[in-house]
Amino acid sequence: MRFLKRIKRCNFYIRLRHWEYWPFGLVQFPLFFYYLWLAARARSLVFFSACNPGIAMGGMFGESKFDILEKIPSGFKPKTALIKRPATVGQVLTCMETHGLNFPVIFKPDIGERGYLVKKICTREEVAEYLRATRVDFIIQEFVSLPYEYGVFYRRYPGETHGKVTSVVAKEMLHVEGNGKSTLKELIFSKDRAKLQWTQLKELYQGRMDEVIPHGQRVELVGIGNHCRGTKFINANHLINDRLCAAFDCISRSVEGFYFGRFDLRCSCEEDLIEGKVSILELNGCGAEPGHIYDPQFRLLDAVRDLLRHWMDIFDIAMENHKRGERFLTLREGIRYYRKFRAALR
């Protein structure tokens, strides 16, 4: 029995039982053939580039996060600055002072995905460490401490007055809760989602692993709301209503050339979300996914169905924009953006 229990608790078996942990390419593979069919209909392999004319490549890959944030009205986003590499610690600190940014702040690559090199920075020493770790331009963003984080997917067809929120995902940060007996290490290994992040956590908490966590005390292990960092995604589509759609209509129509994508944001409560009283951390274009599909209770077949609908929306919006005069980028241009994107992830 102990042997079987060890097998069930090994990382491979945990991932095997829960498709949300499967490799990105494996989940997306059935969609590749659908994409090729849509590309044949559009007579362009990069037809998605016309989905959001105001965002490079429609936001599929290679776009500047800073350039997109610049399009969002200041009342809906935290203070943000761009650091061009190479840069020194002194230059970064001067930039922070100029933009009214104080520790803690969030550093993230200007071009990137899935939480790659997104870090909370609290000290001058951590600034120096980050500069050693990255070779690409990066964003400094005010740390937003609002308690709730969501991903809100929005769609509006060209020519329509009103769009629609098609997906809402609530994000539960990776955490453990003390029982007054177990050490932090034991609590991490008792929770599948945390156990899968052991490689990173053992470095972050190397001085606390033997600490016994008091009963009921919650320890937030990762404060970055990304699925790849252990965040639990919870289907919150029940929050979609006319008020929410109207609020994100107002926000989205203020972003030039934007029709389709996901707002990653924080807010104080559900009511503030529905009213559009939010702080937008990122706006991702057509390369983003509807996050609700990664709810542990969501079935794989239902996820594939929603992703097929997702690609049909990309196609319909891109084709309508194309009819209105927006051009598809050439394959050569698409390859250039992809190479830029891959280079940023090295």
C-alpha cells in the first residue's frame, strides 16, 4: 500500500491525472488542424494579425506588453515604467524614483509569456540579481495589493457597438495552511499543487523549511497569479452579466485597435469587478487563453470545445477587420516576430 501511495503522489502521476498540468502543445494539438483550415480559408498563415490591429501580431506573440499598457487609460492601471537593456542598478532606481515607484514592485519582461521571469522585487540587491538574470527589456510595475485577481476575456466584433465578456477566471494564489504540527516543507509536500513547484519553493523558502506553521496561519507561497507558478484557476463565468459586459465595453473601447483578448487585473471585491473598478496588470491579445478552462473541475473535452470557439472568434474578427482594410502581416513578418519572441525567452 505504501508503494502504491508513493506512486500516486509522484509528480508524474499527479500531472497524468490532471490535464491542466499537461504540456501546452499536447492540449493544443487538436486545434492545430482547425487553425490550418482557418488559415486556408483566410489564405494567410498569420490571419490572426488582423484580429487586434492596434497590437503587434494581434497579440499572438512578440508584442510589447509596455506598448499595450500605454494604450490603457491611466485610471485603470498601476504605475508602470520600461527599462531598456543594458541597464545598471542605479539607472533602474533612478527610473523608479522618476515614476514614483517604491519597493515592493513587480519586474516582468516586456516580451514574454506564462509568468516567465515575473518577480516581486523588494530590495536593491534583488534589482541587481534580476539584472544578472535577464538580457531583455523589462517592465517595472507598481505592486498592487488588492486582494482579488481575475482574468477577464472580452470579445467585440468590428462594427458592433457592444461586445461581450466570454470568460472570467478567479485566481487563488499558491498557499498552504498551518496545522500547528507540520513544518513548511511537510505542508508543501502534502499539497499536490505546491509539491509540483518544489524546485522554485525550496530556494525561495530555504530558511523556513523547518519552521512549524501555527494552526490556521496561511502562508502564500507565490504571489504571482500565473498557472505555471502554481496558481489555482477557478471558473467564475457565473459573474458574467450585462453590467460586467458594459463595464468592459467602456474599458475596451478606450484601447485603440483592440477587439479580442484577456485583461489580467486585481480588484477589491466581486462588485468592483462587475463595476469595472479594477487595476489592469496586463492586457493580452489573441495569444491569450480563456483561463476558466484550467479549473481543476473543467473537463478536457469542454476545454477543447471552448478553445475551438476561441479560434473561430479570432478568425471572424480578423476577417471582418480585413474586409475593412486591415492587412494580414506577411509570413516573413510573422517569422520575424516569432524569432524576437523566442529570443526573449532564452
